[in-house]
Amino acid sequence: MDIAELRDRILKQDRRALARAITLVESGRADHRAQAADLLEALRGAGRQALRIGLSGTPGVGKSTFIESFGIFLTAQGKRVAVLAVDPSSARSGGSILGDKTRMERLSRDKNAFIRPSPSQTHLGGVARRTREAVALCEAAGFDVVLIETVGVGQSETVVAEMSDLFLLLLAPAGGDELQGVKRGIMEMADLILVNKADGDLKSTAMRTCADYLGALRLLRKRPQDPEGFPKAMTVSALEEQGLTDAWAQMCELTDWRRANGHWEGRRESQAQFWFHEEVKQGVLAQLQTGDAKAQIAELAAQVAAQEITPSAAADKVLNALDIRTK
Ligand SMILES: Nc1nc2c(ncn2[C@@H]2O[C@H](COP(=O)(O)OP(=O)(O)OP(=O)(O)O)[C@@H](O)[C@H]2O)c(=O)[nH]1
Ligand SMILES: [Mg+2]
């Protein structure tokens, strides 16, 4: 397909063109990569910005249910909502997409919503680039909100947080005073903690859990990108669609403040730089995997083991031989 035509159709909010463009950025073929790069460059100046919301949570916490409820809440207000996923486990399980199709049934039928399951890629770096590019395509296609979901396992939260304007952490009600082993690093990334399943028998537990997290958040170092009172913790019920209005109001308050105080742009700028550095690193690493470099590294590694050369001197040899201009 002609890239100029694809660009025009995306700008006209053509969903099929968007789906096609995402398939293009997901492709590993060199000619597709080149076309994808042209397309993204052609769309760069479109000047459209969505609110990018990252959402993370452990399996079963209710991410899909929340996205369905929250997505419908937003489309009911006339917003266009796109849903993307970074799922490092999708290559393995494959099952979650099937589950999501049934769980997000209402949202997937909503003409103001666009749901794109995670590409089945094993390499997180590859998924990150593709998702980031898909986000850019959704923005160009005029979506108001882009939700980026990830299962909270390891590094994928960082990836999602680095491409989001807001980062939400979904948590389950927990018994006692255990903080569900949520890692400090993840807590530090969260703008809003949502304790889900605050309904029925779980409601009081959810409220206690929420208070615990609020306490934990207060112990964290204050971040410059937050107004007074943020990050916050609150309860929601994705199933009963409770607390969504309040959660959205908090997101808007935070976003408005950040926009007014230069943090919105600042975050986007530093994220763009972060991804630039990541791409450079990935590119250099990829060069180290090529035939010649690989052979040289193997040979030097043997010499290092035999103490014929020091590790640093050997590394210098490899780095000096790298021709980073070819990529
Ligand atoms: N009571 C209650 N149950 C909920 C709520 N939200 C989700 N659930 C239930 O929790 C289970 C898991 O929900 P999902 O939305 O599939 O959770 P998920 O986080 O997407 O799970 P994975 O995709 O496996 O990571 C389902 O049985 C939901 O019905 C809620 O607000 N209240
Ligand atoms: Mg799910």
C-alpha cells in the first residue's frame, strides 16, 4: 500500500487503515520496517495528542474488566478510546487474548473504541518499540485516550510507564497488612493506585487495603511532577462500575496540573529521549550479534579466560571495531 494514502486514511480516522498500519509496525520484515518508519515520519507532524494511560496489575486483578468498564465510561462521554497491550507472556500463553475478547465484548463492539491485542513477541524490546509506534498511530488517528495494558510481571511496567502520561496501578483487596509484595519501584511509578473489587464481601477489605497503600505512598519521596495530594490511592469496582467517575476526575486533575506546570511536555520530552537511547543501545547490541562481531567476541572471550588479555582491553577491541555508522 501507498504510504501517503495510508497516512491520509489514518488522519481521517479510518479504523481499517489504522489496523493495517499497526500490522506494518509489528512486522519484522526489513521492507516493512522501512515503510513503517516512513509512515511514522509522515504522521509525526500531525500534531494530535491523546492522553496515554498505562495500566498495570497482577493476573486476575481485573485489568480487562476495568478497561471494559472504564472504556465504556469514556466512550459514553464522546471520547474515542484505543486499547493496546504489552504482554510479555502472550507468546507463551496466548490464552489471555481469547479471554479478553469475551471480557471486553461490549467495548469491542463500541464504534468509538479500538482494541488491539498484544503482538506475540518474546523480546520485550521489540514489543516496546511496536507498542510505542502503535500508540503514535492511534494518536494520529485521533483517539482521545490510549490505554496501554500490561500484566505486572517484571520489566514490562517500566516499558509501559515510559510511554504513558499517566500510570495506573490496579491492586486487589488484600487480607491483613501485607502490601501484596508490590515492589517499591512499581509504587514509585504509579500516579494513581486503584484498589479494585471494592464490592460485596470484599468492600471493607478493599477500603482497608486502600488506606494501607495511601500510607505507603506517603512514605515515598515527593515527586516534582505531582501536585499536593498525589499520587493517590482509591477504591473502584470494575465489575459494578463504581468509582470510575471519581477515578477519571483524579486523572483529569493531575493531567491539568501537569499541563499547566510544564510537566506534561517535560515528561514527553524525556520519554522521547529515553526511547532514543534505548534504540541506540538495541542497535549496538544487535550489531554484536552479527557473524563477524560474534566470532571476534568468542575468540576474545577465550583469550580473557586464558588471561592472555584483560577484560577491559578485550572489550576495547570489540568496541573500537564496531562501526556504528552503518546502522
Ligand atoms: N468482585 C469483583 N470481581 C472482579 C472485579 N473486576 C474483575 N473481577 C473478576 O476478577 C476476575 C479476573 O478479572 P480480569 O478482568 O480478567 O483480570 P485481569 O487482570 O485482566 O487478568 P489477566 O488478564 O489474567 O491478567 C474475573 O473473574 C472478574 O470477573 C470487580 O470489580 N469486582
Ligand atoms: Mg486480562
